[in-house]
Amino acid sequence: MGVLEDELGDIVAKARAGQTMSAGTLASRAGISEGDIGLIEAYRLVPDAAVVRSLASALGLAPDKLVGISERSWVPNVSLPHDAGILVERVSVPFGPYGENCYILGFPETGLAAVVDPGGAADEISELLARHGFDLDAILVTHAHADHIGGIRALAIRWPRARLVSHEIDRNSVAGGLSNDWEPAADGKSLTIGKQTVVPISTPGHTPGSVCYYTDGVCCVGDTLFAGSIGRASGTGAYQHMLSAVESSILSLPADTVLLPGHGPITTVAEEWLHNPFFR
């Protein structure tokens, strides 16, 4: 994927909404008109670098990084891991006018696999599992929005021994009406897939139960983090909690950790420190 999930307008809108800042207040602080704020957030205006820096300062974002996003001067060029320990496949799931990234994490040593956020495409996911000779051991859910869980039922019926894993908050949405075993994704409490350890990381903000999953140099981050951006925060105070959780838990992982977002291109911890304007 060569296009970022979020443009300048998305980032400005997310940062402003997360801080419950009115368009008028942002316009006043950035020294531009309120009408221009509306045009920027509607993707109809990309202002010059000086204005972008003013917007960044008013929103608490990193100015040079926001300029880079506005000028479209960066897209991460990161490959999916396919080494001896782990094989990662991405399945692009159509959902309305947009798409969602589902990931297969396969572990050749044991022949077991996990599927992360199957928003649909159950047939394609099953075909990929069969092609690689993997048995589906677990379905991991980062959050229970429809575009991330739409394929769970079909997969769970096809793979009745596959465990369903999510935050406790999302249990009914993920496992309701299914006979598969369910396990909680408790922060820092390791899960085992064969010989492989998967560590859930709590990152509330996009939803109260948002969870990321780290294993063997990769981290599935759902809609908590995008290349060059973050997911939309929900609820009062969620924005700051989300930024804190990402910085302390996700961006503290080794620099070469591959980050697998729910939308847009894959990235790394190092790339996000260099280019994501939400993190200084």
C-alpha cells in the first residue's frame, strides 16, 4: 500500500476533536479563518508550510512532521515479515467505500496460526491458511468495530477449535452465540499459540477495550495507530489516554518492530518516531 490512511485534514480533525477544540478556537490560535479550517478538514485545502506549522503548534503536534504529511513526502516502505519464525500475510477486506487490514500470523515450527481482526473475507483467509498448511488456533480482536469482526462467525464455525480472544468489554460482540472458547486479552498477560508467546497490550482510546498484540518483532495495532497518524479517539479524555498508551507501550518497543495497522500501510516504531506528528 503506497497511500497513507490519513491526510492533513484527517489529522487536524482528529487532534482538534480529541482536545474538544472548536474550529473557531483553532482558527484564532493558528491565525487563519474558520472557513479555512473547514476546507482543510474536508480535504479541499492544503495550506502552505507556514500555516501547517501554525496549525501544528496550536494542536500540540510536531510541526515538521505535519508538514511532511501535508506535502506527501513520506510513505513507509516496510515489508511483511516472512522469516523462519513467523510468516505474516495481509488480507485486504472491503468494507463499504473503504477497506480493512486483516492479518494472518503463521508459525511454521508448529503449523499453527492466529488471525487478527477478520472483518470479512473468511473464504480468502481459509484458503491462505490451507495454502500454507496452517491450523487456525486463535482469532485475535483488537476492538469490536464491525469492520474488524465481520468475518469472525464464518471463521469460528469453520474452525471450531479456534479460540476467540478480545478485551473483556468486547466479549459479547466477539463471542456471543458461538461455541468456540473465549479468552480475555488482559494487558501484559501472555497468550500461547503452540510454542509462540503473544502479548496483549491495552491501548484504550479508539475504543475503551482497544488492544494491540505483540509477538516476534511484530505488533498488530488495529485502529490505535496508523502510519503517520492515530485512530479517532472516542469519549472524553480518550485522546490523551490514547497518546500516552501508544507512546509508553507501542513506541517503546524495539525500533525495528513492524507495526500492522487496521488500515493503511504497515510501518515500524522507528518510522513513527521520525514521521508521526502526534509524537514529538
